Amino acid sequence: MNLQKALQYGQKLLKEHAIETYQLDAEILLLKATNLTKTELYCKPDLEINAKNYQIFLDLLAERLKFKPISKIIGSKEFYSLDFITTTDTLDPRADTETLIDACQKLLNPNKIYNFLELGTGTGCIIITLLKIFNVSRGTSRDISKEALIIAKRNSLIHQVEERLSLELANMFDGLQQRYDLIISNPPYIKTAELDILAPEVKYFDPNLALDGGADGLDYYRIISRNSKNHLTENGVVVLEIGYQQAVVVKEILYQENFTIIEEFKDLAGHIRCLACKANS
């Protein structure tokens, strides 16, 4: 079978199984199976695929038919123009989360030396991206998942920030002594009762630990707002990702703990996706 026919078959199969991104997904999986570039795929449509690579393509398609995300099949996902290893032990990097990076770039001076704290590491995409941008700063990232920290370590080595990044197996603020110029987090914020109605790509392939925010989805915002002020420097900032309908309730939690919202940042859909705040003295 040649490349063109294989691609058409893959797209047809995924479309029949209600995979909305069937065209792009089939293309990515075919490139993965054949180790070809996109240019080669479309410039050499009549190129024959050997039996081994075609079977790999079929196996990859079978994984996608189980609604396994493309990123988890190929093992990586782009975030802020950087590639990160991702597995079922880590939450996939998402475009909405890039809003946090935009916020930090607006709020902080790239020429200054900062000490960052991230709560909830996952792939490490947030803290690693920050250390790439603020390339004289240092960071600490904490997670309760040993498996996630292993992936984050690999990503830190790939992006050459491992010497400025401390990865800690710890729950939120437990045993924390230092103060930080920035505390940043994309915490779990899905209501427990809503976990069962998530898209299968999320429900079955993202870790529950990274999704479940408690009965009202706000458990971690309460923990962060109660504890952050004890770990911020004098001009320290807290930057949080929030669910697209959570701005009002999260702001109220922060107000109750004597924080002031200094800026709100919207995602590409126009929803408030990130809150930046400071503790009142």
C-alpha cells in the first residue's frame, strides 16, 4: 500500500468512529509509523509502505480508536513551542495553560533573578518553560506523583534546565520552609461528580489526581490561598489557572484570604483563564 492510500484509509476509519480530528490524527500517526516528514508524505504519495511500518500504522490507529489522545500515543505534546514528553501519568499540556506563561512574561522582568514555586508538576511544562524564558532564575516544583516527577525530570534534561530546577515529591506546602517570588499552579479544578462525564480522552488517559478538585472543584484554591502568603517574598505574586467558569468563585476565595487580584488573563476563547494576585500586607 502506498502513502496516499494508507492516509485515506486511516482518515476514513477514524471518521467512521467519530474521531473529530480524523484528518490530522491519521496524518500524525502515519508519519509516526513511517518516520517520514510531512513534506515527504505529500510529495511522494505513491511511495510504498513496507509491511512492518504499515502494521505499526494499524496498531497506532487501533489505539486512537480507543480514544487515546494523539499525544499519549506518540508520547509528546507541544507547549509554548517546546515539546514535552507526556504519558498517562501526566496531565497533557494544554493551550489554555499557556495563558499562565503569558501572564508571567507580563508581570516579571526577564533580566531579574527569581525563585519560582510550582504546585503540581505534571510534565513540568509550566516550570520548565518559565526557566527557559527567565534563564537566570531557579525553580522548585512539587507533586505527589512519583511517576509524574520522573517524566518532569526527563523533560528538564531535554530542555537543559535541570541544574536550576528542584523536583520534590511532596503534597502542596507540606514541610515547605522557603519563600518565593512567584507561586504558580494549574491545580485540579474539576468537580468530582463531573469526572465521569469528561471526554474519554481525558477521563481514561489523564491521571485522576490531576483532575479532581473536590466536590465543588475548589479544594486546591482554598489550600493555595490559605498557605501562599506564608511562602511569598515581599513583592511575591501568585498566578493560578482556573476553569473557564470559575473566575468569580476563585476571586472570592482569594479575597477572603486577604489577597488582591492584580490582573486577569483571558484564553483564546475570551474566558478568564488565569488570575494573578498579591497578598495584602
